[in-house]
Amino acid sequence: MPPDEHIHIISAGENIPIAYPAIFRMLPSITSTYVIADSDVYDLTPNAEIDRKHLATRKAVDAAKEISASLSIPFSRETVFSPVYPSVLTILTKIYRGHPGARFTFDLSGGSKELCLALFAFAPWLGGEVYAAFEGKTPRSVPLPDQPVRDVMENPNYQTILAVLIRKNKAVKGVSDMPWVTRPYLYSQVWPYYTRSRTRKPKPGDPVANYHKGRKPAQNLSQATFSSFTANLRRAGLMEERLDEKNRKEKVYRVTEKGDMAFRFYADPATSSNVKMVLEDQ
């Protein structure tokens, strides 16, 4: 990542040529710009008024590209297809992984309601700052609540736990709900990949043999530490916990939609060998 990288993301609308220069006066640190446009902006329709608006938006995107070129700032255009929500998620995931650790800002002054709502919903996941021009005025900051998810996901053990739950979900065919996983199963799958910052002497009852594919963890994972991991993930809203319907003495877990989203943004198999190995192990 280049030092002080600042990615600016714009929802495509007719007023980009006005809002974009105004944003630069507020955010002179921008180093790269992405404009995200609805796919129908580039389609022809039998409605002359809609075609006029689409043409105006296309010209606005071209004008923003020229502004970026004059400032020697890289410029990219991404197209969102229906359904908008997952399409925006895919695009932002790609952008985020291409610029890890960058500052992200969003200008939601233009574009369709569906596009702006999706971008607004995902902005906190990138630690993004949101701006918008209300009633045609200069863009201004839109306050967002703090999101502790990024800090939680910095722990590689949490990434491993979510990877096991998500892998299990992919293995279940024709089921819409996330499947529940028993505690013994989850522990047995996480233990081989456990990483610890401080050493600990093995205690009686700790696993000592049958390492996963011959891979021995740096230190044994205690049941108490594992319980703290699951509790923290549950408090962050990234996984659910309940008693097993078949065995009321045993806990079961499953990933939440929020957990799946956190995994998409903060657990990249391309950069984490543990995550990659967990997902590939069936």
C-alpha cells in the first residue's frame, strides 16, 4: 500500500462535475477515485426523459475522469448490476482488498436510491467517511457510528473460526439458513490453526496428537481461551450461539450475515494462509 493512500468513491449522478471539485477542496489528500454507476445508465430506453438523464450522467462521469486526469489521480469506473446490494458488496470487496489500510471516503450526492443506500450501508465496513450534497449544495460530512469490527477481525483466530463456519455453510446444499455447528466440531477445526502471542505449557487434557495434516499449532488452544473467542465474536454480532436441539447440554454456533460480511472484507484468503487452508479443507 502506498503511504497515506486515500480512496474516494462516488455514486454516479448528473452533479458529479460540481460535487467532485468541491470534495477536492475538502479532501485534498485523495490519491485515487472510483465512480460506481448503475448499469442502466449505459442502456437505451424508449423514454426520452430517462435517456436524457442517463446521457447527462455519462457525460458527468467523463467530466470527472477529465478532472482526475488533470490532477494526475488514477480514475476507475465500476458498474453495478441488479440485484444492487450484492453487486455493490462484490465491487467494494475488490476495491478494499486492492487497497488494504487505505482511507476511504464516499460521495453519495448522485445515483439511484438503491445504489446510494447500498454504498451507505457498506461504508462503515471499510471505515469509510460519507459525504453528500443535500438540496444541491456543497457536499458535507454525514456522521456514522463507530464500527469495532475491524479491530475484532485483526485477530487471526477469529478469522479462522468464521472461516470454519462459512466453509460449513458452503458444504450444505439447498439450505438457505446458515447451518449450526457443534462446539466440539468447531474447536477441533480451529485448534490446528490456533496462533498465540505468548507461550503456555500444555495442560492435562490438551490435544497432543493427530495434528491436522501434520500441522502442529504454535501452542495448544485451551477451552477457556476458545470460549473467550466465541464470546467476543457473539458480542460483536458476528456469530450466534444456542443450545443444541438434540443435546441440550451442548452449544452450537453459526455465522451471522454480519459475520459473513466481516469475513469478506477482513479475512482475505489471498493474504492469509490459515484462512485459505481452512476454506479448502472439506
